[in-house]
Amino acid sequence: EMIGSADCVFFDNSSCPYCRMAEDALTAKGIAFKKVPIADYKPALAELTGKTSAPSVWIKGTYVGGCNDGTEPWHGVKPMLASGKFEEMMKA
């Protein structure tokens, strides 16, 4: 339910340096996202992705990984911003 609550949902851990890097990268590109504390959602995220690491980033209900990687070769906020895939999925 939370995953579909915005075009881009960012499950965040405030003490995680990768969260800050991913957040800064999105902000620098002017991409709006909904930031949600990850703690309450770890069991559900683990069930959906096999991962509980932060950040857990979702575009329109699709898991796109964390800061640098994910469960697919193309996942990760920074690589996806570099390739244009992030913006492409946001516009779809």
C-alpha cells in the first residue's frame, strides 16, 4: 500500500550514508519522492524483494533497488540516474 502511495517512494534509514547519497542524487536531479522510515516496513520489504537494506526505492510500485544496486543488473538510484532509466520510469 505504501509502495504505491507516490510515483517514487524512498524507504529511508536516517543513519544510513547510502540513503543520504541516493537522496542527494535524486534532489540534485529535481526528482520528487516520498520519504518513509524503513523500520516499520522491513518485514514486508523482505517478503517482496528479499532485502531489508536501506534505501529501498520504488517507482510507481516497481522496486528499483537502493543507492548503487538491487536485485537486477539495472537497479540502483545512481546507475539509473546516470543511464536515464530512472526518469524514463517516472514518466511512463
